[in-house]
Amino acid sequence: MESWYEKWFNSKEYISVYKHRNEQEARKLVSLIIEKLSPPPGSGIIDLACGYGRHSLIFAEKGYRVTGVDISQTLIELARTEAESRKLDAEFVRGNYHELEWHEEFNIALNLFTSFGYDDEDEINFNLFTTAHRLLKPLGYFVFDFFNSNHVQTNLETTSLEEMDGVIVEQKREIIRDTVFKEIIIRRGGETERFEEKVKLYKAGLLKEKLVSAGFRILDLYGDYNGSNFNDEKSRRFLAICEKKS
């Protein structure tokens, strides 16, 4: 049975809904990562759940060898087309990051833009951390970017409605137990399509505990893409810069 994220991320509507996640925001995050880690030119970077390559392409543009992995064939094809048109050193692979079999091949592993927490089982979700650890060379770095659950619970926008190029996009959000559920209703030319998202809420303390138990040392914890210190109540993001323990 097709999962909600396979259906949604493979749809052409996904790009329209999230196009507000713009180039400027992606460049800000990439700049913060490079400033903190100072990776040498040519370093190998794997972007786990890369989407259509917003961040991967910027890293490739800056001279890094990038591999992007995503479950969506639609998004991977968009990323490949863009990389080819810009003649960038970036490879994009369709697949589930939980099933990767590479070992100690990369200097940096990325998981950005809340590309985590999609499964009902905690064990499956946290397998991301052990996968990232296995993919990294000794003393490699893992950058994990998730929302701050406390901020989401306090500031959840339950409904939103906007028009994008003649398409009406309505989003309804609610928190049930430990999960954020979102219904996306798209109306175009008299036709209506419905999609869903759901992401589990994980507290900062548990995320830190799981990162450490997977074999990482947390070097820095930021609350936004400007590099502000993480605040458990006020920060929008949980952005952890981690090093693989030797």
C-alpha cells in the first residue's frame, strides 16, 4: 500500500505548496553549515530525503561532491534535470534512506527541512540516526534539522488558505496525541485533490538522547538558520550539528 508520503511527495502539487521554501532560505542554511564545519573542497556529502535538491544543488555549486537520496521519483527527476542544466557534480538516487547499504563513504550527512518522523513506529524513525552514522567516515558530521515540537504545539496554525497561480490551497492542521496531522486540499479548475501529512512530535531532550546513543557528539544546537542558540520553548527549529565519535 502506498504511504501518505509516497503519494504526496510524488504529486506535482507538492512543489506548488512548498515553493515558499525559497532559494534564499536554503542558501542561509547551507552557509551556516559550511561556516561551522569548514569542509574541504571535494568533500563527499549525502543529503538524506533531498527532495528536489534545494540544498544539494547549492552544496554542489560550491564544489562539493553531492549525493541526494529521496523516495519520490518526481522530485529526484526535478533535481537531476536541474543538476544537468547547471553542470553540477551531483548524483540523485531514488530510494528509501532507511534501506541504504553504503558504509563510511561520506564526510557529511544531511537531513533537512523536517524530513523525519513520518512513520508511526519510533524505531523506524530513529533508524535515520544509525543510518547516518554508518554512512559517515570516522569523525564525519551529521546535520539534523527538525522542527521544535514545543514551538509547534504552542503556535500551531490550525487552518490556512491561499491562492497560488489560480490554485486554491487549503491546509488544516491538528495535533492528536504525539503527532501533527495536516490535510491539504487543492482546488484547481473545479477539481479537488486531497493529501495528508503527518509528523511525530519528538521533544528536544529525546532527540539529543537518541543522537548520542547512535554514536554522535552534538557540537552545536541552533534554533534557526541564523545560528541562534536553541531555546526549548521559543525556537522554531531543532538544528543539531553533530560529529561521529571515533
